[in-house]
Amino acid sequence: MGRFMLKRLWHGLIVILGVTVIVFVVTRMVGDPVRVMLPLEATAEQRVAFEKRLGFDRSIPVQFAAYVGDLVRLDFGDSLWQRRPAMEIVFERLPLTLQLTAAGIILAIVLAIPLGIVAALRPGGLADRLTVTVSLLGLSVPQFWLGLLLIVVFAVQFRVLPTSGAASAKHIILPAVTLALPALARLVMLVRSSMIDELNQQYVKTASAKGMPFIRVVGMHALRNAAVPVVTLAGWELIRALAGYTVVVETVFAWPGLGLTAIQAIERQDLILLQAIVFTVAIMVVFINIAMDISYKMIDPRIRLA
Amino acid sequence: MVDAPSDHSVASPDDIGGRPHELFSAARGLGKELWQDKPGFIGLLLLVALVLVAIFAPLIAPHDPAAQSLRERLLPPAWVLDGSWVHPLGTDNLGRDVLSRIMFGARVSLLVGTGVVVVAGGFGVFMGLLAGYFGGRTDSFIMRWVDTQVAFPGLLLALIILAVVGPSMTTVIVVLALNGWMVYARITRGVVLSVREEPYVEAAELVGCKPARVLYRHVLPNLTSPLLTLAILEFARIILAEAALSFLGLGVQPPATSWGLDVATGKEYMFRAWWLVTFPGLAIGIVVLAINLLASWARVTSDPQEREKRFARFMARRQAGAGTREAIAK
């Protein structure tokens, strides 16, 4: 277990190192960060002063060393847009993104398991066909559009929920549902297919034949074996939501989390804030990956950690 | 081994190089199978319609998608009060025709989708062939690279690249391809590993075929059906991704048109003009649904186990329908 953890941490470190190098290369060498961040009408003196302030006048290896040093201390410098430390903004916005992600993914998992099981009990039956059709529709509709439709229906037509912002507990409902839907669709399909496979296994028939109540057969035996692929996908959905879908959903609902902040940072050409956000999320993703690998072991003792 | 009535061989590249009548009958067999799967057939029809609309957009679009007309701002669709058939799906905040914009937007979606599938697929298959065929250090290097990139969600890096390089259609294609090649590499490598030990590959090597020829003539044909399904699914994913990037203002830039971009403009007028958000979004949804339907048909058709199941269902239906007479005849 200890060796496994070390190996996973090492791999995580490689991922973060890879991100560091790529971000460095893209921002310093492919593009011109000064040109991106300074207004067009900036004079030559302003450019030089700005380069000096951010250390872009030094040689590339020196810059890279300083860059890595800043990363280790989680010090990205001051956001150009808000003129205060970028990490301060990140820590301010991060809880909102975590709340939204947690709400969305929990909603998806909680709905996906019963729906998938019901569909799997009678493959080809009405419930099954309905579930598959709705999931396919849910996967085909763009998420941002779904969010806008929900706003029109629930916030404008029925006036039961707020359109945007994060002022009260009610504000999280629509963004969380929007975030959950594609994940829900994929999870339902997977729960369904894994359960269909498991329910056809001999041990299920044995358990039924010896008189075990059907609920117990499904819940205790089949579901437990179907859980490994489902947990894998749920972990993936968590990562995708955290590092992808929240950007879109937060923009649609003006939910002031990291995703919306990233878009605002791009609009204001604030590369410093954007880098701080990207690294924070990258580190979280690496840790979720490690946590996922450990959780397989707990669910399925057959998986040996090597 | 049971042989389904509709179970003609799937066209493989060897047929293409061979006799024309074989290619023809293979294509007809496939067509017949597709006809049996109604959702897949409808999906294909919708896609063909979309491609035609995209190609002939300048001829069939009722208006210039960029032509503004301030007097005709925010006109509703034709069937709503105040609407007219001059602008069947209404106009946007600058008086541009929504239907024409959707028709031209189809070009962007298809172009980006095709571009990314070709670039990511080409690179991914190449890397997968290298990894699987040469093995050893090449393999572990490439697969380590793939694992590292898969473990990390691409959108974050995409945001940085887009912020530095600036959004455009080319940037979108490059960014999406950078994030999408790994899955091709993995599948290709898997198939190559299983095919490598086959006698015909060894035979080809023994008679002195160069690696490039072995890979191209003997290994690559095995990849047609898994890669075909994958490419179709990736195509759908990319259309959604392009729409999302354009919606966020990081994709296609005005004055060019894109469905995602149109939804973003429509968002500002959502409460007064529902049609601005509704129709482009519906276009995306229908196209992606059509692709998904086609993909699920392709998946079942290219997977022998799924074919077996489908054949069993087909026989069960036939027996239930025509009674035992058919069963005995069989």
C-alpha cells in the first residue's frame, strides 16, 4: 500500500510537472505575455517597466527556475485585473466551485443508480427504453443550452427559482441540475449495462434459487459487483465537472466560482490569475485521481495495487 | 456459427483494393443492415441532409448570414404573430436572418469536427501504431505520455492556449485535436498488440515486408471498425466542444458564424426573443443526436458479440411473428 501510494504520488508529480512545462512554454515562448496583458496603446517604456516587474527580461532558464519557485510557494503574483494576490482570489472563489461540483455530482450519482437498476431489471421494457432514450437526448443537447432553457422555464415562466448569481441556497438548484444532467445520462447508461451483465451471472441465479429476497440479490450481490466501473466513471465525471463543465455552467448562471473567474481572467487578459486557477485545479485533479485509485481497492479486493 | 440473414461482411479495405462487385455487395449489405435499424437510418439521413445544407449554404440560404437590417431587428419566427416567411426563423438583434445563420453555422461545425477527427485521429493512430508495433521503450514512452495527458483535463490547458494565442477556428481545431488524440492511440495500440502475434503478420515479416508495409497493409485494416465507431463518437463530442468554446467566446469569432456563438448572442436577448437561443441550440442537439444514433448502430454492427445478440433478438421476433414454420425451415 505504501509503495503504491508513493508510485501514484510520483505519477501525480509528473503530471503537475508536465503542466508546468507546457504552461511555461505556451505563455513565455509561444505567445508574448506582455503583449497579451498590456493595453495596445502602451508605450515602449511601459513595456520595459512591465517586463521588468514580471521578470520577463531575464533569460529563459532563470525565468523557469523563478517560475517553479513561485509555484512551490503557490505565489503567482498579483492579479492584473483585481490588483491583489491571485491566490487570494482563487481561495475566495474555490469554495463556490466545490459546492456546485459536489451538488451536481451527488445529484447525478443518487439519481443514476436507481434509474439504471430499474432499467436493467427488464431490458427492452418500457422503463428501459424510456431511460435509454432520455439519456441519449441528454447527451446530445449542449449543456449551456440546457441551462438557458432551464432559466427560461423555471426562472422566467414559473418564477420559482432565481436566474443567476449565488446569493441564496435556492441559487444552486438550476446550476447543479444543469451540471448533473450529462453526467447523469452517462452514469445511467453505465449502471444499466453493468447491472444487465451482472444480473445474467450464475451467482445471481443461485442467490435467487436459494430463496434470497430479490431486493437483496439486486442490492447486495449484483450492485456491489457493478460498482467498480460505476465508481470509475463517477470519478471521471467529478474531474470533468471540476475542470470543464463548471466553466460553462458557471458562465451560464453567473455563478461566481473558479470557472467564471477563469473566463473573466481571459476576457481581461489576466494571465497571472488564469495560471493560478489552472494550477489549483490541476493539483486537485491529480489528488482526485489518486483518491480514485485507492477507492477501487476498497470496493474490489481483486484489484491488487502494484 | 450462425449466419444472420442480413449478416453480409462489412466492407474492409482489402475489398476496396479488390473486385468492384464485392465492394458493391458489401456496401449493399451494410445499407440493408442500416435500413433495419431505424434510429441509425434516421441519424444517417439527418447527417446527409446536414452535409448537403452545409455545402450548398450559399445557394439555399434565404439571406446573407451577415447582412444586417436594423429595421428588421428581433423579428419572431414566421408562425408567430408579427412573423413573416421572409425570415422563417426570425431575425437577431442586428436584423440578421436566423435560418441563414444556422445554415452557415453548419459549415463551421462540420469543418471543425472533420478537421479535429482527421488531425487527432491521424496523430493518435500513428502514435498507437508506433507504440504497439515497436513495443519496448517506444511503447512505454508513448503510453506514459498518453496516461499523463489523459489524467489531466485538457480544457484547462486549452484555456491558457486560447488566452495566449487568441481564439480562432484554427486554434480551436488545434486545441481540440491536442486534447483528443489519446483515445485513438490507446485503441490502435490495443488492436495492434493483439494482431501482432497473428500468423499472417509474422508471415509478412518473414517474407521481408518493411514495417511501414506490414502496418499499412496487414495491421491497419483490423482497425477500420473500432476506429470508425470511435471517430463518429468523437465527431459528436467535438461538435459539442466547439459549440461550448464558441459560446464562451473562445471559439469562432464574429463576423464568422457558429451555432455556439449565436446562442451566446441570443442569451442577451433571451427574455425578449426566445428564438435566438432556441434554434441554434436545437440545431446542435439534432446533429449530435443524429451522430449518436448512427454511432450506436455502428458499434453494434462492428462488434461480433453485439451482432450475435442482435441476431438472436431478430430470430426471436421472427419466430414469435411467423410461428414455428419458420423455425423448422431454419
